Amino acid sequence: MKNSIVWLASFPKSGNTWTRIFLANYFANRDAPLSINEADRFGFGDSVLSMYQRVAGPGLDVNNKPQVVSVRNHVLQAIVANNADLNFVKTHNAFTNAYGVDLFPRQVSRCGIYIVRNPQDVVLSYARHFGISHEDVVMRMSRSDHLTLPYENQVTQFLGSWSDHVSGWASTGVFPVLTVRYEDMLDRPVDSFRAILQHIGAPVDEARLEKAVRFSSFDEVSKQEREQGFKEASHYADRFFTKGEAGQWREGLAPELSRKIRKQHRKVMKKHGYLE
């Protein structure tokens, strides 16, 4: 079995989509920006319902979490069966096991990229995308049993708390994982994405790298969304790509919620440079 999966991991609303759009532009290497609606052609999602149905057949009950999890290894084996050198797989799952199943088996995994973002900004983006209150997001991010129920074309995802999610991915020794801060990607995109390419073992062409950064810039992807829409957008929000800035929590998050987040996640926030 080929260990070709490169995990593109993050807590929801932390920069995973932007990372995938950059990689798609880099590997497509076209003369014009790749459509944001084509980015998924350059990778997979580990919770896409149709993949589980293809493996398990029509008898799959999406509300039966143990049954869905029991199919997961077969889904991953189907991905690596294409014999590609690299298979990019997006995940929001925590680095854990569920119902006795290792969600990220070493035998199919090459390495991982973990995108971490200030949890105070995550709250704003998460609430907007899923149409829930800031208070609800803060509560969910503190729960070790936090998961998403099946919805639309997705199976259940096991998230856990924000701190557990970050710590689990950042400290795993099962396979190499590079942790990249979303804020550093904004400030130094060329350096950040170069490090990602080097980590996955891809040849780095500097001109191609800089072109892919331009083609995946916030201005470019937001322009494309205005002109053609984005199929990953939420029906709760008018746009997927909003400001593309760090520190929006200072104006958008209630002080009491900010204090609560800092108290609940202080250790991990400090480790990743999110506490002054």
C-alpha cells in the first residue's frame, strides 16, 4: 500500500481552502489563475459522503457513526490506489481515533500540513460560515466531544476542542507534520508556501511559486467569487472570502468571549504566539 497521502489539516475556518487553492495553482502551473471551483480537482476531502457511499454501497447509514468510521480505511485505501506520488487530502478531523479506528493510519500517510489560526478570529469566521452565534462557537471549541453531524455531502467529523485539535496535530510523531500559522501565511506568503512545498518534497521553482502566490491571493480569489461564485460557500453567508485579514476579533468579538477563549486555550495560544 502506497503512503502517498499528504494531509492538509486544520480546525475549520483556519486557512485550509486558501492552502489548497495555492497548491492547485502551483501544480497546475497555468498562465492564468485556476478557477477557485477547480481547486478540488487537485485533491480529496476525507469526509465527502459520495466516497463513503462508493465504498460501502447504498446500505450506508450516515447517522450510524461507528458504521461510517468502519468504512474510512477503505476510503483511504481507494485514494492511494490511484498510484499517484502525492494525494492531497483535506481534513478537519482531530488527530485521534474514533470507535477504535485510527483516523490517520501511518501506512497511507506521507506527511501532514497543519494550518493553525488565532482562535479568536476562528470564532468570527466559524460563526459566519455556519450561521451560529459567537457564544455557541466558543462553547463548541471548548468541548472535547465536539463533532459535526452529517450534513449535505459530508459525513461526521470529529473535531474535539480547539486546543486538543492543535496539540494533537502539532505534536504527533506518527508521520512528519509541518505546522504553519495562518497569520504568517498572510504576512509572508512566499516563505510560508515555500516551506510547505519543501515539507512535502516537491521541487521548488521560485518563479512558479511567486506566480502561484499571486494567483491565489485574497484579491484574486475574492474577485473570482464575486464573478462566478464559489461552490464551497455557505448559504448562511454572502461570501466565503471576506477580508483576508488577521486580528478581526479586536473589533468583532465581545471582550468577555475573548477573555473566555484566552482562559480556556491559554497554554496552546501561548505556544503558537497568540498571546501578547
